[in-house]
Amino acid sequence: MTSRILPIFLLAFALLSVVSLAETPETVLTLPSGPNNPRNTEGGFVTLKDGKILYIYSRFSGVSGGDDAQGYLAACTSADGGQTWSENDAAIFPREGKENDMSASLLRLADGRIALFYLVKNSIKDCKMRMRTSSDEAETWSEPIDCMPGEENYFVVNNDRVIQTKSGRLIAPAAIHVRDGKWQGAADIVCFLSDDNGKTWRRSQQTVIGKRDDGSRFVTQEPGVIELKDGRILMWIRSNLGRQAVCYSSDGGETFSDPQPWNFKSPVSPASIKRIPSTGDLLLVWNDNVKRRTPLNVAISADEGATWTHAKSIETDPNGWFCYTAIHCVDDRVLLSYWLTEQLKHPLLIGTKIVSVPVKWLYEDETPAPK
């Protein structure tokens, strides 16, 4: 009798261990740097119709992983909800930029196609966003569409940033960095809009500029947008205020209120926000700091960003540099991809880490950070 009880006990213990692992964040993929591959970063997710998850990111070559390095778009897939991933470092199509193609956003359009948005970078004064679509679940891609027609500048649209509103409008928030012929850290902020599923694009009516009470500019960079339940567009902006800046649009991204310091501290580092489908709440991923890009924290808002609760850490390494997050909800879990590197490492070598986070865990107040 004892010989039967022991295996049953061990089986129960093993099952309990599996459940325990599934109830906390776990690393499911790393794309580390390596020889002639100093950087794998800035990706985006989409779920295919067969249930697979597609992740597209930029794979760089050479020695330095700087923003001007040589890089192209590569992809990997998961057939089990993000737990395991394929290995394939080939380009999904030939590189278009003289320097690189980077900062991928993936979006399932209202008409059923998959849209891929990415920056084509030629120089410090020439960086623009293009769009391709797929009607066969990313097996093939259309010819590229210029999302910034007639424009010549250095535009930054972060990875995982383009949205489609309930009305069908596509909104791509962009930072414009060249003014008076010089690259400027304090960017002008605009949106590029499309009302025909990306066939044609135009610039929004207003240029957003961050100004202090005394009229001086503060740094505005790397904006993001999300549609609120009341139809307004919330824009958050990386700034040097010790916080993200925030502003609102009531006309679909054409014009915005003046950006103001938001209600959580932040270094000069991008934040990311998505809505959790199963709860309807907003999920914030950001660096809970005012100087460094660590720790990497998450928080929940049940009131459309007015307040944030359930804040906890995903990464806590004081020497880490965790940023440029992509967020993708899959059933009862959330996939997060982000930079995995050490701060100020020279030459800059950057990998990507993907973590699978249970939605239930996000609502727990006291939990340890994943290892």
C-alpha cells in the first residue's frame, strides 16, 4: 500500500509545482546578444488566426548595438500561448533602411488583415515609419506604404505603439527630432492618422509641445496613445519632469490638451500601456524611478489612468536597463517583452526578454519579483 501512496503523493506534488509556477511571472524567451549580433530589441506581438503568437523584432549585426547600427526585422512564433518559441533569425523581408529597420508594431486591423509598422532609418536626419499588411497570416507581406508622405525628418514611433480606434482610425504617435536643421532632444509631438485602414496617411492638425509655467520647453519624447472608454485619446509622453507627461484628445488625435506631469514618477524612459480585455482595466509598465531604467514595474488602473494600484516589480536588478516594452494579452496571461542589458554598458549590447505574467498575479498586492 505504501508503494502506491508514494507515487501518488509525488504526482500531486509535481502537479502542485506546475500550478505554482503558472501562477507567477516566468521567463519564456530570451534573445541575447552574441557574435556579430549586438542587439535584438523593440518588438511587437500579434495572435494569428490559428492561435499561434507572432513576435517581430529588430536583429542587429556588427559590433555596436547603437540606434544607428545595421539591423533588420526578424520573427519567431509560439504555438502554446507563449510558453515556448521557434528559433529563426532570418529577415522577414530585405532591409529597407541604409542603417536599419526597427521599432515594430503589430496590429490586427478591423478588416482582418495584420498590419506591421516599422521605422526605416537612413541617417540621424532621416527616419520614417512604413506599413506593410498581410492577408495570409504573416506568410507574405504587401509592398510598403509611406505613413509620413511628403515629410522629411527624424521621426520616432516606438515599438508596440500604433492603435486603431473604435471608429476605425489608425493613430501613430510620433516624436519629431530635427528642427532648424539640427537634431533636438526636446521633440515636437504629432500623430499620423489614417481613416482607410492605412491606405493613406496624414499628419494631425496640432503639434504638441511641452512647456513649463515660465514658457520654457521641457523634454518630450516617445509618445504613446490609448483610447479611453469615453472615446477620448490619452497620450503619455516620456519627459524630463521626473514623471511621464500626459494630455488628452477629444477629436481622435487631431488636437490635444497641453501636456502636464502625470501621477507617477518616471525617469527619462518610455512607459507602455494596454487595456486588459478580461478586466477592462489599464495595465501600465514603466520604471518606478526618477533617474534609472530600473526597476521595471507594473500597475493597474480601474479609472482610466486617474489612479494606479497593485504596483509591483517585474525586474529589480539595480544594474539593469529595462525598457521599450511590448504588451500582449493572451487568455489569462500577459506577455511582456523588453530590453535586457546593463546600464551604460560599452559597447552597447542589448538582448530581449519575454515574460509571461498571469493576469491574476497583476491584481495581487504582495508578491515577490520574478527571478
